[in-house]
Amino acid sequence: MRAAALWICLAAALTGCAAFGRCGLRECPADAKISAQVRALLAQSPALGVPNLISVQTTHGVVYLRGLVSTPYQIAEAGSIAEQAPGVTDVQNLLSIDNSR
């Protein structure tokens, strides 16, 4: 019984490594497509216009938003917009307010 459990855990770990190895440190094609769609949606929002600096990265369908915006409303708006892109499973909104302005 322990041997079977060990094999199951080992197989699960190797599957995860195989998925990571296939894409390396870059985004996988499906994740890159999601990032591009999120960037396009963000660019269409007048509420998030320049000079906001938002970086988008996706890993296994989870979108990570990083960067600086002007208001708390823009943080919420960016997260809401990112959730609308097809294929997004979760959004980690790590945006901050730029206090230098």
C-alpha cells in the first residue's frame, strides 16, 4: 500500500516537472495568449489610461498584475477587467498606487 502511494506521489511530481520543463521560465503558449488578451482589454479601458504601468504575466491560467496606478479604483478596475479574459482561472492583483504623483 505504501509503495502504491509513493508511486502516485512520484508520478504527480514528475507530471508537474514535465509541464514546467516544456515551457521553461517563459509563459506557455496558452498563458501567453491569455496575457495578450488581458493587455488588450486593459489598453481599451479609458479608466486605466496613461501614465499607469501595468505588467501582465500568466502562469497556468492565473494572471498576475504588477505595477503602478494612480488610484485604488484603478487597482480594482484592472482586476475586474483581467477576470474577463477567456481562460483566466484567477487574478492575483499586485498593483500599487504611485505616490510620487
